[in-house]
Amino acid sequence: MDFLINYISSTAWAVFFALMLDRLLGEPKGWHPLIWFGNWARLCRDTVQAKVTHDSQQQRRQGIQAWCASVLPWLVILMLLLWLLPPLLEFLLSVVVLYFAIGWQSLREHTRDISDPLSHGWLEESRTAVGRIVSRDTQSLNEEEIAKAGIESVLENGSDAIFAPIFWFVLLGPFGALLYRLANTLDAMWGYKTEELLHFGWFSARFDDVLNWLPARLVVWTYGVLGNREAALRCANTQGKGWKSPNAGPVMAAGAGALGIQLGGAATYFGQVQQRPVLGEGQRPQAADLTRAIQLVDKGVWLWLAVIFVFI
């Protein structure tokens, strides 16, 4: 009996059950713990920034203090629970933590919300849907630009919302998954290079870059193995380095190369046109390529799960 419990409670089974729970239930609506965490992080920031300063170094110190106050208490609570709980409850808690850390089904649903109306030529509905998952201006996007924005988000979020939390869970257990997800959330909140957040969010952005570096490189190979490997690796190595994010660039370039499409190029953010490097090679993206992109991510999830069961 103890052997059976230990086998079922393995890391591989925890990943499997968390993924199946995510596919079955999707993302909780309205009460996701990350919403509560976001409110907590805003409180921590307001407390730390009670004294306004224009000194860049002081702003960086405030950013580090706010990050630590936001993240560390929850990591300590999790470690105490894992220490106190019996093995079976510890395993169940691990599954729940990873379930909340990943967003596989949510990404699939967002992709379908974009691709279905786009395939029928309903651009306004597609613009609204893609606007929920990208930060660029979407009001005047044409069909190709909608497809491009959606595919870029699918490929990048496949790495950030699925593969990276799995990687850290396998490496450090639920502690690693929670650390990654909270750090990634703070990067999304504070990591923008605006005048207000440039220095305050410096630590959040850099820490997220560090956590994503190795998982992103594994995702590059994942996309390559499941698509056009030669093009994926070539595009990741030659085009990804010019992207504003050291991790998103190689991931999206590899995905575009694997799918045989072109991404990147000019895009408008907050009313300003940004000239971004071209990623990938081949045809211009169409509505059907959104489905191909999420299928690439899906295949990658099953590949990772198989590898984890074989080697972990």
C-alpha cells in the first residue's frame, strides 16, 4: 500500500493530474487566487511607496521590498503546509498549486475565441477577443494582424503559462511552481518600461527573465521537434536575439519557424508604432494558423508529460 501511494504521489502523476484538472475545469472565473494576490501586491506596493521618491536607486530598492513583501509570505505558508501535512494531502496540495499555476485550457479557450469569428470574417469580434490577451492596440487590426497578434500570444504564453510552471514544479515541487507564478504575475503588473515603473519594476522584470531563461530554451527545442526543426532553431538563434524580451523572442521565433509563418514586424502600442524584428519565415499568418499554433502547444504538453513520466 505504501509503495502504491508513493508511486501515485510521484512528480509525474502530480503534473498529470494538474493538467487534467486544468483541462476539465479550466481557469476559475472571478475567484482565481492570482486576483487576490494582485490585490495583495498592490497593497504591498502602496505601503512601500508611501514615501514618493524620484531617485532611481531608491525606486529599485522599493521595488525589491515590494516584491519580497508580496511573494515571500505565501512561499513560507506553503512550505509550512507541506511540512505539516501527511503525504497524501501534501500530494493533493501539490496538484492544486500546479493547477492554479498553469493556464493551458484558458489559452486554448482564448485562442478559440479569436480563431472562430476570424474564420468567418467577423473582425470586430476577433479584435475584441485578441484585445483580451495582448497589450497592443487592436481597434484597427486587419485579418492578418489579428492572426499574427493571436499566434504571438499563443506561442509566448505557451512558454510562460504552461511549460515554465511545469519546469519549476519538476525542479522544485510546488514551491517552484508557486514562486514562478507569483514572480511572473508581478512582472506582468510591474515589469513595463513606463516612466512610472521603469525603475520600480526593474527587479520584477529581471527576476522573471531569470526564471524563464532555461524553460524558454527548452520550449524552443520543443517547438522545433514538433515542427520544422531546422527553421525553428535557425529563427530562434538569428531572429530571437533582436526581440525586446530575451525569452519571448526566441520562443516566438522558434514557433513561427516551426509553423512556417512570419510574425513580428510593426505593431502599435499605446498609440505608438513600434518596429519589431520579423520572426519566422514562410507565409503570412491566417486564421487557420491560430489553430495550428495551439495544436503545437498541445503536442508540446503531451511530449513534456511523456518525458517526465519516463525520466522523473
